[in-house]
Amino acid sequence: MSKINIADLFAGLQKQMVAQLNTNREFIEHPGSKGDALENAWIEWLRKYLPNRYCIDKAIVIDHTGETSHQMDIVIYDNWYTPFIFSQNGFHYIPAEGVYAVFEVKPDISGYSDAKTNIEYAGEKIESVRVLKRTSTGMINSGKPVLARPLTKIVGGVLTSTKSGDRTNNDTLIKHIQSQKNLRSLDIGCIADYGSFFVNYSPDEEIKETGQERFLEFYSKRDFKEMRFSKSENSLVTFFMQLTRYLQQAIGTIPAIDLNKYSESVGFTIDDKI
């Protein structure tokens, strides 16, 4: 039997994506168009390589009270157990219960947006999603009633093409990541031509009790522990593997949405018996 070199396959993928990001960054001059091109490149890549159970779009996240997040560059969300995704003029409004992960996309992780570092800017946008009120209700699984599960973590991260400045020292980047606390904390990121990273926090266990209060309490007690970087030549592959690990094994399946909380907004109560 013939064998294929998996490392070569990964290297080819890495070169294609880095080349596409660099082309968009260097040759598209209008800031808005450049931002859209970079976001679309990341979305296309994630759609291509993540399992079909995950949807990836630019979106605003909403909750049953009508509160909304900032406009998010990338939202990874469920469309199997989340029954309605609002779309208007090509833009999506996604119920908070359906969200697995959110990402901010920037050309340079060392840059600034609205007088804030790009890390701080990403943290604020991630917080705008995590703070939304999510519901959880019981469901039928394999013919058996299952109690409402605790709310899952929402992965938050940043995706960039490059890192300007000192490329031999991570201390400043670590300092900026460490400064994002509570609901603003970042879990993962990718700098295409520099390396991917993930952040370890303590405690790192799952949220064990149901309710929004327990979710918020978990993040309020979560402290920065360490930050690990990949090699530059493996940035995209290691990011993809780490993200997939978080989605499939750290989160699994999102809690079932309580539709009655949403139906109350139109003055209707759903009958849950047949």
C-alpha cells in the first residue's frame, strides 16, 4: 500500500491560506473592503474544513429579551437544535443559545481599533455575546427525557494575518491577552504567518450547574494560567485542530433552547404536550 505524507498536506494548506490572506492584505486598499475580504477568507476556510454540523457566518447574536451583541466577524453556531435563524438583507441574527464560538478578524494582531488594541477590541466584542441571556430546557434523547443541561462555554478568539513589531518576543502579546478578564477573556487565536495560540485558565472544568448565574460566576472566577504558541509553519493546522477539539470534546452539543422564552415576546405560550 502507498502512503501519503500528512505533514506535506498540512504544509500545502498552510501556504494556500497564508498566500490568500497576504494578497487580500496587500492589494485591497479600501479598509472596509480589506476587512470584508479577510473575514470572507477565514469564513470560507472554516466552512470547508469544519464538520457540516457547524454553521459559520458574520452575524449579530440576540437573546430572548431582545438584547443584541456587537456585529461579530465570525460566529460558529448550530442549526440542528436552534430552530430559527433570522436573516435580513444577507445578514444573520442568531439566538444566543445556538452559539459555539465567536471570532474577531483583524489584519494585524498588534494593531489598534477605535483607540484600543485589537486584543482589547476583540475582548469587548466577545463579552457582548457571552453576557446575553441563554436558556436551557429538557429534551427527548433516544426516546428518553433528559433534564436541562448547564450552559456551555462560548469559545472566544481572534484571527489575524500577521504580527508586526518584535517577532521574537511574545511578552507584550501575552500581557494584552492576560488583561482581558471575565467575559472578555480569549481562548484561542491564529496569526497566520506567526503561529496559533491557546490560553489555559484555572479553573478549567465544565460548568456543572444550570442557569445564567452559574455561567457568569464561572467566568468571574476564571484566572489566566498560561498561553501556548505553535510554530509559524503550523499556525493554521494547529489552530484548526485545537478549535475542533474545543467544539467536539469540550463543548459537545449546545443546550436545548427554551422556545417559550422566545414565544413570550409575541404573547404566546407553547404547549409542550402532545
